[in-house]
Amino acid sequence: MQFVANNRPVLGIRREDYNRWEARAPLSPAHVQKLVDRGVKVLVQPASKRAYSGKEYQAAGAHIREDLSEASVILGVKTVPPEELLPNKTYAFFSHTIKAQEANMPMLDAILEKNIRIFDYEMMLDEAGVSPVAGAMGRLAGISGMINILHAMGTRLLALGNYTPFLRIGPTHSYRNIEMCRQAVRDCGYDLALGRMPESMGPLTFLFTGSGYVSKGAQEMLKELPVQFVDPTELRDVCASGDTTRVYAAVLRRHHHLRQRDSGQYDEKEYTAHPDRYVSTFAQQFAPYVSCLVNGMYWPPTAPRLLTNADLQGLLGNNATDNGGPGEVLGCPRLPHRLIAVSDISADEGGSLEFMTRCTSMDSQFEVSDGTKSVPGIMGDGVVVCSVDNLPAQLPREATDIFGDQLLPYVWEMLHSMAEVPFESQAHLFCRTLQDATIASNGKLRPKYEYISELRASKNKLQ
């Protein structure tokens, strides 16, 4: 596709203001160069905290400009403050509105009032129902979340009186790229393989939920350790007699822990249609044998929770030795309970993990929760939790490169969008993926997303 001078589209790339750590951009200078080479005018808002500098974008042919009003299409990554939204424009970013998230409803109101057309990356799904654009960030979130929780385990275990090889692993943002993260985990694994874990701890076990990009990204990083994957049903035996020169991991699927209330069986079709008919056996059957829970599952609000506050309190009341752990070794304090850490990469506040009521931030990544309260840091009674909701931002250059590779093919179609024109008259210009990802247009929610108003109203009634 080549644009000519008298029909030259203008694309804007906005400055991210979600928080001070957000250094990503939707497109890298290399992606901008491809657009410019085909006749697209690209405007980039200046931002000294962006991972790629303004000079790099300028060298690719972009115009560094505060005012994006000339652009008909504006790209971002995270949510946009309502007052920053320009009227009669097409935007694309992660809106986080499809669950009627309360914090983002003022932004959605502004989108409707300002006649904005919004493409939501999360809903850009392929024929298999997978979002390759969001998936690119999912893998990075998994990688980043895994590094952070391994770092947290090192500091938490030290707080509990145990010096371990996990102290070799720093927080994700301290590494330049994924390869440096891998090397840090490998260094830790080297010491593990040499038997340098305290005897009183027994083998560490990791359990992953979810089967998508997030879970696979986290598993990808754990595989840099000497790890043996087992079935979740084997975790109990592993805790009792596993090898301490490696770690053990299991992937929890729905059929492992979900049971129909009446029949006690699991049926995929029924669960998908009626998750409210099911209960979870996770807290009783598997959680007592898990050292680190890595949560990457999608959780519909009517589904049973993976862990409730009461479940967590029960787990913290069980000494590690009650669940197959070793007894006290002189000078080596045993763990107060098996569960040490939770990485909630799903970052779903009040979701599958009831005790995760608010996401942690990159300024304060960890908190210790006991099911009744949460205290920032890694000290105190309970389990250390990491639930940062913009984990890919900790690897901003790679995140920008990978995300842009997935997004760019859709940008060519987005450039045809004119927010003031009725969507129906332009729908033929967009592939099915973009049509289905259009949350709002022409001052209204698109039919597929009208349920947001109803969900929002029902939430308001409960308050």
C-alpha cells in the first residue's frame, strides 16, 4: 500500500502517561520508517522517558510534535486520561473497559461524548479467538512476572532466615533484555544443581494456571532452572520425597480442579456456558503442595475463585511439615507454611484470587497478604504477592519491538478510519478482526459491547 501526497494519512503516537515507569510505545522507529516510506505522515509526542528517543523516531522520518490534532488516527499502549482524548479521532490502545472496569468508565464516557472510535488491542482476535497483538504482550508479561517472583522468593526466603540461590535474580527492570534475564536464572539454576539450597526447605514447587501466552511465557523462563514438570496430582509426593537439586512444576488445567456442583464431574461445554454451576477443589487438593503459584488464567466473574480469603488463611495455618515438608534442621529454620509466593500476572483485582484486591505497582512491586490484610514489602506474616499490571513495561524496548511487529499489519487498515463517518459505511475497509475490536464509534457502544452498559449498571446497584 502506497499513499500519495493528496491523500496522505496522518498517524499520531501519543506519550504514555499511565505511570512513570511506562516507557513503551505502540511502534518502534523501525515500524515508523516503514510507514513513512509508504507516504504516511507520523507525528510523535515528545517523551524523555520513552525507551526509544525522539532522535531515533526523527531519524526514521517522524515529526516530533506535542499537538497531535492533525492526526486522524492516534496510537497508544495504555489507557488515556479523559481530558487528553481529542474529539472526532480514531484511537487504538488497551482500554480495559470490556468488564466495565470502574476506574476506566470516566474514560469510556469521554470516548462516547467526544465521538471517538476506539480499537481495543485486547479484542483484536484472530479466527481461533486469540489476540496476537495482546498475546505479544502476554508472553512478555509472563517472562517479566516470572523473573519478578523469583526475585521476590529470594528476598522473602531471606526474610524467613534462608539464604538461597534465588538472591542472584534481580527485578526484571534491572536487566537490559530477555537474554540477560535468562542468564540470571541460569546462574541461579547452577547453584541449585550443586545442592546449595537449605536442607530444611525441601524441594520448591511451582504451579501455573492458564494455557495462553502469559502462562507459557512464565514457564519459558522457569525452564532455565533445573526443573521437572509433573502432573498436579504428583505434587504431594514431590513435596515428600523430591530432589532438592531441582525445582518441580505443574500446569493446572480446568479439568484438574473444577467440578459440577451436582455431578462432581467436569464438562468443558457446560462450564463455558455456565461457570456458576461449578466449584473449585484447588484449595484443598493442590494448593497445600505449592510453593509458588503463578496465576495467568482468565477468570469470568461468575466462575468459582481459585483461592478465597478463607482458603488463604487455611493454607497459612498449615505448617510446611504438615504437607510433606522436612522437619526442623538445627540452624536452618523451616518454612512457616508451604506457600511462599504468588505471582498474579493476570492482575485481575478481586478476581480468581480474592485477596488480590488491588494491583501492586512498579514503585512497590510486592506485598505480603494473609487473607485479611496486605502489607507492602516482603516482611510480615503471610504470602508475598506480586500483581503489577503493566509487566511488559519492565522490558520496554523489546516490548515495543515485539508489539509493533504484531500491530503494524493492522495499522494500514486503521489509517482508513474517519471517526466522523458512520461506522457502517466504513466497515468494509476493516478486516473482521478490527471490526470486532471496535468498542465504540459515532458516540455509541458497538452492538457487541452494549452489554458494558448493563454490566456497569448492575455493578452500581451492588455498591
